[in-house]
Amino acid sequence: MAVDRELLDLLVCPKSHGELELVELPRELCARLVERYREHFQGETPEVERGLLCRESQLLYPIVSDIPVMLIEEALPASVLEPGGE
């Protein structure tokens, strides 16, 4: 199951209200995010492969098991997408 394209077209960054871009996440970041969100998935392993990037605010919102986590306090700095970031 993938995130609905129509939903993605409606979403904006909660901080800047800027546009969001769907991006693939580095494998090591995905592994860290799986561990971070594991407690919210009783008996299941969350899937994390992509995120929503706002270039205006430089924030990355992870998509966990097809659910965009659109909370500013859960966002990551866009620098995590760069080699050696964060």
C-alpha cells in the first residue's frame, strides 16, 4: 500500500506551509526511523522508505507504514539526506 498521491498533493509543511517533495531515504536513516517508531506498532515492524521534504523550511517528515508523520517536533533536518548528514 502506498501513500495516496491525492493526499500528498494536499499536504503542506506545517511550519512554513511550503510544498512537499516525496524523497527516498538513505537505508541507514530508514533503519534508525524503524527503531524510533517500533513502539507504536504492536507486534509489527514499521516500514520506512520515503519522506516528505520541504525545501523552504529544510525539514523532512518521515512516512511510516504509509502514514506521513506531519508533526514539526517529529521532523528531521533536511541535512540527514546528505552523505554523512546528522
